[in-house]
Amino acid sequence: MNFSEKVALITGAGSPHGIGFATARLLAQQGSKIAVTSTTERIKERADQLAAEGADIFAFTADLRDHARSQMLVQEVLARYGRLDILVNNAGMTQIGNPTETTSRPLAETSEEEWDYGIAINLKTTFNITKAALPFMVAAGYGRIVNVSSVTGPVVSNPRETVYSAAKAGMVGLTRSLALEVARHGITVNAVAPGWIETASSTQHEIVAGKNTPVGRPGRPEEVAAAIAFLAAETASYITGQLIIVDGGNSVQEYKGPPASYY
């Protein structure tokens, strides 16, 4: 895949062991200019890492729940590079600044504030930054939008993951509807659904669950990044509104239910 002269914006790229950073690194290696963002200043450390590897990279700290800040981010990317070809909506799940805010609870024990927070960081962030970027892609007659959803929600779920499931399923609904809206503008909109992927935020339970997949191990962020890069490629021009599952075959096997500790 050749991303020479393309500009990609990847959200939620603050973790050195996460899907966002792995995607930024892969696209940079394939020639793309890169903009990355996260909610904390650690995004500048990730930018320094990729710059040391030869990437043309720009870092911006932003809470993408903020509509105005999302608009500002896109304006900054356009001011630096003059274009925006690829948007990877990876922000969500646990924010490093608010790790306790995404603690799973039964729906009956979930407060309105917890519901609003979970929907905001996983779904509103995607809405805000996509809305900001879309006019420029439409004007250019070209764009690749890839939303990082999850198997949890669109495909399967677990107890105590109602908010997360609803938000990630919402991302897939957004993907499909927007794909229809912008198809005639040369813009594709797709989603990937990771399963058990070993990142810095993975719990021991999630690592064990990954070992019980048909492949026999958790996935790696780089494996999800490869699927994202495929969908972001210029040659993936006839694929839109689709969901690619990256879970080691786990959603294919007969479902045996979560461990008793879930209940």
C-alpha cells in the first residue's frame, strides 16, 4: 500500500501500545503524513517517537467530546498540510485521565452521568471529528473514514457492558448511514471490530480470554492497524459501509458464554 502524499488523522493515539499508535506508525511507514491526537500531553511523546523514525507528524491535544476543539483540530491539520485524506476514529474506551469513568456496571446500577460519559467518549467523539473533517473531503472529492468499533455491541456482548455495547453498535450504524450519504463524493466509510487485543489497558481477564480464541492468543494492535490501512488505501475504493471483524475467529465459534465471574 502506498500512502505517499496522503494526510491521515488518527484519534486516540496516545498509548505507545495501542491501536491508534500502531495505525499511525503503519501509515507513516507507507508514506502518509500523520496527525495524531489524544486527551493528554503524552501524544507529543508518540509524535517524537514517530518523528525519530522519519515520519512527518503533527500532534494535537484535544478532548474530542468538545465540538469546538474537534473543529480546531481539523483546522490545524489543514493549516499544516493543506489537505485531509484519511480519518481514523479510534478515540474511545478508557481515557487515561479518567480510567475509573469507564468501569463496567449492570445497567440498573449505571448512573445517567456514566451513561452519558460512555456514549460521549465512544460515539460523540466520532460524530464531532467526522463532522469537522467531512466538508473538506467532500470538497476534495476524496476521503477514507475508518471507525474503530468493537465486536462488543455490533456482534456479541457481555454482561455489564451495556453502555460500551450501545456506543460501539452506534458507531457501526453511523458508518453504514454515512457511507450511503457520501458514496458519490469519492468517500468511503468503513469500520473495524477488534476482539481481544492485547494493549496497555488490557486486563488479565482479557488476556486469558484472548488465549481461548480459535487462534489461541490475543490479537496485536499491529494486526488491527493492518485492517485499517487496507480500508484507508486508495485501492479500497469499492468497499464502503462495511465492518471487518478482527478477533481471531472468536465470533465464529460456538458461543459458550462469559465466565461465571461476569455475573
